[in-house]
Amino acid sequence: MSSTRRHFLQAGTAAGLATSALAAQEKKISANDRIRVATIGLGGMGTEDTHSSLAVPGVELAAVADVYQGRLIRAREVFGSQVFTTRDYREVLARPDIDAVIIATPDHWHSKISIDAMHAGKDVYCEKPMVQRLEDGMAVVEAQRKTGRIMQVGSQRVSSIVYQKAQELLQAGAIGELNMVEAWWDRNSAIGAWQYSIPPDATPENIDWDRFLGRAPKVPFEPVRLFRWRNYRDYGTGVAGDLFVHLFSGMHFVTGAIGPTRVFATGGLRFWKDGRDVPDVLLGLYDYPRTERHPAFNLALRVNFVDGAGESSGFRFVGSEGILTIGNGVTVSKTPRATEPGYTIETFPKAVQEQFLAEYRKKYPPQPANADAIRPQSEEKYLPPRGYSDHRDHHRRFIEAVRSRKPVVEDPVFGFRAAGPALLSNASYFEQRVCTWDPERMTRNS
């Protein structure tokens, strides 16, 4: 028998809000509460981030910076001719009329532009991972502490009502004591594997190649390295920085964990032989120590770009009393425990078997079959409203923090504690060794 209950989570910012309702909210925003943002890096994620921020009443797009001229043209086509555009992000930071910036550049620019923006008096929404290199992490943390600016990293699960519900259920003991977490993000498409389109006007005249390279090694003009930058270690962080970091962020939020102490990753380049130098299959194992907030547990992560089963992602939190699963919503499954452990005595001598059974039945006397002894397997489902967007909720929280000056959850410390083990996964893979991490101090031990 099975027993399933469905609950529908409420979200005050569910997607599909009527235009009239947005207009009503807009009228309540005074001129002093209007937030003028700029986007630095208007690729696919930068465009989505911009739309999500503009969905918050009182937000205006003031400027866009990108090294590809075509995206600057597109910015004015989509967001209006009043938008200031430039290839040099420093011109954006120099504008006094800009309150906050969205940083959606390739990973190797994240720390530099974040630090520059905070010192220029701007609040920062920076796409994940917060940094490309471990040695950059504390510099971002210190810049935020020194300037007092709001900085939020862009792993939207931290603002999701689904993950908030999972956090509540885990803290309430819905599955007993946590002992293991599994998470995965599998893809089976060219776009999912970062095979992004390259525009036909990708020429040296239309692209500031040296600005794109930044601190990366100097190489001849090759548009594929810009438009598919995630495929290259010089600019990106591979599977770990693109997808593992989302899983770390979500899991840390749900459990209250701050990071593992031991990291091991393996995998390989199995299918996408397109010149990339990062794996398309990556597996990671992580040891999380006991703290005041959670017991010791193990984490297993998987990303696979070639499994042939379409795209899927999710979590399984395995506890002593049940399993909590996160997918579209949250499911808590419990199976009644057996009333007795059973036995395996067939290989014992007959006399020993009889002796064992006599003692066993004293401890576990036979129970007569009856209706009351039948117990259902229980399952509780918690589902978000149709069309709900945690991405928009994440931007809404950022804008609220910009207005209120109250701290955000996914600040640089939280962001680095998610990025750190993700980057160590790359180190473990490429160095072919187990790596150790101090999650409190946010430093690599070996």
C-alpha cells in the first residue's frame, strides 16, 4: 500500500504575475528607490540575469559592457536606445548613475570585476562560480568586507522556495539523521554541452580580443574560444565550476554545511572531442565533518554530458528514517522498518540452528497476521506553483538587499565555500590525487 500527500508551496513572486499587478507595484516605487543596473557580459546568462532583474519593480537598465560589438547592438535593440554601451567595463563602473552591476563574464574575469565594482561603490550580482582560482577567493571576501557593498553570487537555489522547504523538513527531522547526499546534473545535447552558436560577424573588428583574454595566456584570435569559453581551462572552470557549484550551493543551503574536508574527483573526456580541454563526465566524492548543525555525511556528485537519457538534475538526501528528494519539488519518502532483523542460519549445524531460533524467538516472538499490522509506505510531495522561477526570486532578493542594505545569504563567504570544493574537484581530477580543504578558513591544505 502507498500513501501520498501533495502540498503546493506558495510563492509571492510566482512567474506569470499579471502586467496590471506589476504596474501597481511600479507606482509605489519612489524615484529615490529606483535601482539603475548595468550588465557586464551580455551572453546567454547575462541576458537572462538582466531580464530577471528588470522584472523587479523599480529597476532600470542603464548600461551594458561586452567585448563583442554584436551584443552591444543587441542590447539597444532589446532594452532601448537609451542604454549606454561600451566594450570597456571600467567605463560602466565610472558612471555615478549606476547603483549595481550584474557580472556575467567568463569565469576568469569574475574576481577582478567584482573587486573593481565594489571599490567603485557598486553593489554586485556575480554569476557563479564566484572565482576561477582558489587564490582569488579571499580577495573578493575582503573587498566586500572593506567596502560594505552588497554582493550576491548567482546560484539561484539559495533563494528557491523548494530548497527552503527542503531545509525546513531536514531541520525538523523528516528523514532522521542525515548520512549521505547524492546529486547529479546530466545533459545530452550539444547546447547542454556548451556547443554555443558562433555569430558569422565574429571578426577582430567586432571583438576586443585582448580584453577578452585578460589575464589568460595570449593566443591568436579564435572566436570559438570566446563564444564557447566554458570548454577551456584558460577562461572557465569546466563541469565543476558550471554545475557542481550549483549543487554545492543548494546542498549547503539545505543542510547548513560549509564545506567538505576531503575531495576526490574522477572522470574523462568521453564524447565531445571538439578541442575542449575539460572533461564531459565528472564524478566527485566528498567528506563532510560533523558540526553543531549536522552530523558527518558523505556527498556524491555526478555530471554527465553523454548518457543519452536527456537532461535531468536533482538531489537525494538519505537519512536514518527516510529519503528527501529534490527535483521539481520536494518529496519525503518513508518505508516502515521491519519489526525484526531476520536471520541467516542455514549453514549452521542443526543443533546450533535450534539453539539460535529459540533465543531469537524469545526476543522476537511471532506476530499473528492482522489488518493493524499492515503499514503503508508514506510519501509527502511539496510542489511549487506552476511557472515558479527561483532565478527571478534570486534577483528580487538581490534588489531588496540593494534597497535595504541588509545582508544576503549567498554573500562572498557563502559563494567561496561553494566555489572552493568545486575548484578542488578540478584540482583532484587534473592532479589525479585526493585534495583536502579547510571549510572554516576556506583554504586548501593539500
